[in-house]
Amino acid sequence: MSEQMDGFLNLNKPKGITSFTAVEEVRKRLKEKKAGHAGNLDPDATGVLVIGLGKATRFLPYITDVEKEYMATIKLGVLTDTLDASGEVMDTKEVPPIDRAKLEEVLHHFTGEIEQTPPAYSAVKIEGKRLYELAREGVLVNPKPKKVTVYEIELLDVGEDEFRIRAVVSKGTYIRSLARDIAARLGTYGIVKDLVRTRIGHFTLDEAVDLDDPDLGKKVIPPDKGLLHMGEVVLKEKAAWYFRNGNRVGVSGILSRSRNVRSFEYVRVYDESGDFIGVGFMKWDGLYPKRVIPA
């Protein structure tokens, strides 16, 4: 297995395919047996899909958990079963007059920690089965509401029956549910007409590569470069050996640390030679291994 395949690829997922299909296409092209992604994108959505390859797949959860940014066009007055433009129209409703001031006031209501019910067509699991799988079988389940965080909503444009927003949200936030709930507060229906994920943590759309890029393999970055949102800890030689073997390392075993390292946070861990050896969790009494790259 090639060393360069142990890493992350920032892919610009095209419209019309599932995230799974995109991952499989990358895996086959790069001849890598193990691959996964850090957060699903609907088939109709485009934008940043972070794909982990080889040994980097064990670090995907740490990217899944970071904030995400989207650009979305929300169409008012129509309701579909999927809450996006690809679904079957279930009902229509009159769109009341909406001005920018009123819409910004409503959007402000959805900033911060909110309760959100995922769409019936989603990747949420109920008794081991994803909701979209149940929905395709004709079983529509109403999932339980859950708490998510909307860090920012910026109103970009307003039309007669649609508007465009930029949203920065936490893991697990559904923009389709956000469209539905914002529209309901306006007194109508709402679906996502167009959706682009522009960022996952420090992975941006500007730096994403296309699926048909002939140099796809050269765009794979090392595992630690996908975890730059974490602080950095360097261990002494003996401490690095203990860490690799799943043992806690005391504070005395730490050679250096970056300024942004705090207790009760995950960190990137390196040995004295500068080799990335895994992710650890800092506590007051030392560093605990969480995901380790074997020697």
C-alpha cells in the first residue's frame, strides 16, 4: 500500500451522486482498500466532502465533529417529502410578503443552540436502519428532535419566493430541516433548492479537487494535516513508545506543546523525530492515547 494514500482528500462532490458513490469512486481510482468520509452530503448537494484513506480513516470522527459552513437557496411555498428540490411535491402554500428586515429577525431566532427534527429522508439511524432506507421502503418515521448549534446565519439575498443564506453549524445539523422550520415561522412551507458545503473545519471549497482530476492521488494530504484544528504535542522518545502502546503519558514525558493546547481537548501527537503517531486527549495528569498509528 502506498504511503501517500494514508491521508485525507478534500473532494468537491458533484451533484447527482451520493457521498458513498463518491468515496467508492475515489477508492477505486486510487486503488485503496479502506476509505470513508467525514460527514454525508445529499445527492443534490455539492461541495466539500472530506475523504479519509488507509490509516487516516481512524481519524475521521475528529473531522466529522468540527463546524461546517453551507450556502443554501431556500424555496418557499412548496413542501416535498425529502425537503429538497428532488423530492415529490406533497403540498403547496401561499407565500406571505417578506422583506429583508422580517427575514433577518426570523433567522436570528434560529441562531444558537436549537432543537431540530431531522428529515424523514436522512442518514439518522433507527434500530440500526437509516431513515432514508426505511423511507424508500415506504416506512416514514418521525425521528426525535435533537439539539444542534447554529453558530451563524447570514442573509445573502432575498427574492419573492426564495432567499439565500450562509450558515455555519455544528455536527448533525440538517439545512433541509432549517429550511422547513424557518419557512414555518414565516407562515409557509420551505425546501432547499440548492445546497453547497463550502467548509468543514479548515477544509475549504476553494482548495477542494474535482472527482475527475487526473492528479487526484497527488492531492491527498498526510493524516496530521487534516487535524490542524487540534493543538500539537511532541513526546520524548520513551514516552512516545508508551503512547504508541496505549499507555498514558505523564506531563514529564511531554517534550513540547503548542500554545493552543488545553486540558480536556484532543491533540495531535508527534515523536521527537517529528513523526505523527496519533491523537491524544489532554488531562491535568498527562496525555491519554485515543487513536494511535502503530509503529
